[in-house]
Amino acid sequence: MVGAYDFRPFETVAAIGGGRGYLLRAVLDAAPDAAGILFELPQVVASLGEPHPRMTAVAGDFFVDPLPAADAYVLMEVLHDRPDAECVAILSAIRRAARRAATVLVVESVVCDERAPAKLAALFARTGFATRQVISTAGPLRIVEACAVNPARGVQGRGAVCE
């Protein structure tokens, strides 16, 4: 996944529900100027080993606790098996915490028939984001990139205007 997406423009990358932080560590190795925030349940954070030097672990529940502010948010295999209401709750929590012009990267096994990206696009639209692109990786996962939208700027072309 890291080879398919350039994380270098971001100052802070937050992995929401990021497990033990393996993906975030790879992102930080590929983006040497970025800081990382691993947001995960308290029991997972308590079991983490040696952290990456630029990674901060934050314990919490994304349905209850405020999320950290970041420029980019990565959700790897977090949304795929959840009901829409839970997906909306997670994405809304990200939108509340997100810095202006934030990017959301949903990393999932997205099928080629466009149903999954269309479903994500609808979830993004309900939560203050707009789909930018779907990126293939070397493996079975795809990256669906979305940007925070500025509702005051209205709609431009097919989608909302990114901040």
C-alpha cells in the first residue's frame, strides 16, 4: 500500500483502528517528515511493543472518544464489515477532528464493479468528505481517497469542492 500512495505531503497521519501499527510504521518510514498517531482500543495500545520514534499511541474508542487532529486519516479494513450507521459515526468523528483540507484513505478490498466505491462515496457525502480517486495497489487492497469538503463553497462539477 505504501508504494501506491505518497504520504510525504502530510505532517500528521492518523491510523484510526490501526491495530498494532504495522501500516503506520511503514507509512512513517516512507514519509520521513511525518508524525504518526495510532488510535486504537486501550487494550491494544497497552500491548504495543517498542513504538516508532515518530509515532504516538492514543487509546480510545472511535464511537465514544474524540479522535486526534491530523492531515491524513487511514482506515485499513475498518469499514468493510460495519453497518452504514457505524461507518457514518466513524467518518463523522474523523470530520470533527480533521484539520482543514484533510484527506481520508479507506484501504479495503474494493471490488471492480464500482458498487463499493459508490457506497463509500455516499458515506463520504453524508459526513463532509468527497471521493477523489480509487487507487490500485500491488495486492488485493485498494485505496479510496477522499478529501474534506467546504460546504460553504457549494458543488463544483460532479462533486463537492475540497477545502
